[in-house]
Amino acid sequence: MPSNMISTKFLEKAVLPLDVIAPHVKTEAARTSVLRNPNMEKLQKGYLFPEISMKHEAHMKKYPDAKVISLGIGDTTEPIPRVITSAMAEYALALSTPEGYQGYGPEQGQMNLRKVIAEKVYPSMGIKESEVFISDGAQCDIARLQTLFGPNVSIAVQDPTFPGYVDNGVIVGQTGAADESGKYAGIAYMRCAPENHFFPDLSRVPRTDVIFFCSPNNPTGHAASHAQLRDLVDFASRNGSIIVFDTAYAWYLSESESADGSSSSSKPRSIYEVPGAREVAIEISSFSKFAGFTGVRLGWAVVPSELRYADGSPVARDFDRVVCTCFNGASSVAQAGGVACLSTEEGRDAVRRVVGVYKENARVLVETFASLGKEVYGGQDSPYVWVRFPGRRSWDVFAEILEKTHVITVPGSGFGPGGEGFVRVSAFNSRERVLEAAARLRKFLA
């Protein structure tokens, strides 16, 4: 046997130090000399939705035969309409031909999709296709915008609000540490509660560089009125702030019929419906919740040419650089589906029908909690129902509902200190399972 080999038989009978058998293997956990980003240490626990998934898994281990119904994470369940998937399939098949193959596309997105978004989503608002940037979803755009703004800006958020705004700000370095209530130093929390009709008292909000605002709001379901958004735009203009306006749920706004018989929303679907917004606002949106693209991944951001930094340079130019540096463009197959969603009346009607399913589910959930005497909000302009449990901790309510009904909700405190005492209930599930969940909740809460 060669001197540099050790027989298996010998190893079975002898116990040798690891450094003799494999001198290149360290006996302790290997470490590099790279310092950890100190901002990661500031983050509280895990990100909300993976944490809920872990609790779901633990519940299934405890009750392996339980038929758990998820009304928690806002993942869509209705099939994507065939008019949309057919367009994606046709595009994908064309990639297998010399004539139809395409490689890299523009980082900013295919011009036909940018154009159809400008025309169909922002009619008469002056939005140009060059101001539309296609992405892989609104949450990804939040991270890219935080990269754009950098660590030296101050931010304001609704409280409660989608946790991605806060967590990305923490990672970038825009905040200090969190206090016992969960509030981070350096963030202005704009209280949105039943007592102020879920719109902040702007006279009590300090000046910040960036204001994150979501309407219809996740998690409360509140949609801001024209007057409220006009106040917000005026507030940003006076303070020289930039609004990042999230319209991921704009398709859920209820429509009202006007005197001429046409339908329109009584609340703005876009911040650009408000005069002056082009000078102070970026808008982000997503195909996830109205077209079922949660797995397909497609969204967009609008950065108007009028939006400028303090030195007069255009924000759009820097965002274009961030997109080209940090992103290689949304999937061309997904973009073909996006065009199919918006370019024809058939596509728009198809996604409206899907949204209608979730809106009806939300109505069922609102009626369920209301019939039990609960204080319930949302559900009319949003797929989310916001239910108050006075004097209770949100995670305790979440745990008790899961334990006794096998229904998953989301604890309100996961959306910020202002969410304590509430749970968010999602309408994203099949009608059958929503009705079954409603029956279980009635039995439990009664």
C-alpha cells in the first residue's frame, strides 16, 4: 500500500486525530475575516412571512391530519386566465425557433409593455413609456429604490405597513436600533388607525426625505381619497420630500357608476391623478395580486422626468443606472403575459374576473367577523380584512386561531407597532376554503 494511503480496515480499528486523516480540514467552524453588515443585527427576528411559514410547518407536525386553511400570506390561488398564459406559451415556443429567439432584452423592459402600461394604467396622466421601468415585482423595486436613496436619507412609513419598506431601510443603514415597541430610531411612523380613519395626521409627522405610502393599504385595506392624497402631495411638496407610492392593490378599488352609466373608482388608482404628484412621487406596482403573477414575477416603477434631487439632477437617470447595474431585466416570457393582461379588453376583463373572486371572498370574511360583533375593517377596496382584538397580543390571537380552527392569519404586530391588537385575514384562497374557514371562525369566535 502506498505510504500516503490509509486502508479502510485500519481506520475501522483505530481512532486517529482529524488533522492526521485530513490535515486541510479545520476542527472548528471556519471563519473569514469579513465583518458582518452591522445593520443585519438590527433586524427583528425573521422576516414576517417566512416566520409564519415555519409556524405552519410546526403546526402540521403537531396535527398531521389537520386540513389547514391559509388566509395568511397574500399568495394568489386562482388560475391565471388562459388569454394570458396562451400569450406566454406562444412567446416561449417562439424562442425555440431561429425567427422567434431573443436573448437579453432592455434592462428597463420591453418597450411594448412600457407603452401599454403608460396608456392603459395612466390614461390622461401624462406618463410616458420612457418613465416606466419594468421589474420582477414591487418588493424587488423597494430594495432597488432603497439602494438608490442610500443610507443618508430619513424615511417615513405608515404604521401599520408592509414590512419590506422598513426592513430594506434597516439593511441599507437608514435607521438606528429598534426600541421595545419595535420602532426603529430614524423612522417616522405615521399612525394609521380607526381613530384617524387610517390616514395619518400630517401636521404631526416630521419632515423626512422619503415617504413610503401604500393605497389600498396592506394590511388595513384602507384606500386613500382624492382629498387625502392631495394633502399628502402638498405635504411632500412643502417639505421637499419624495413619495414612494405603492399601488399593488389598485385593481381592488371598488367602482361606482356615474350619471352617464360609466364606471369609475371613487378613490385614486394612482398618485398621478393628483396635480403636482409628478414633481414629488415615484409609483411602484405589480402584476402579482391582480393577474396572479406571484410566481411569474412582474411589476413596474414609474419615475417621472420632473422628479429631481436637491442639486437639480433627475432621479430617473440614477434609477436607470441602478436598474442597469443591479438587474438584468424582467423575464421576456413574463412580459409577454403582462402585455396580454393590459393590451386588450379581453385581457383586462379576464383579470377583473379574477379580482372579483377575491373581492367576494373578502366580503364573506367581513360579514363573518361583523356578525360576531368584531371590529372589522378593509375588505371593500382590498383583499385584506383587518380585525381588532382589543387587549390581546396579535401573536397570541394568531396562535389561538391556528390551534383551535387550523386557519392561518397574520398577526398585526408584524406590520409595525400600530398593528398590535389586530390580525390580517387574506381573501386569497378558493371560495370553498374561504367558506369553510368562515364556518370554523364562527364556531370558534362565538
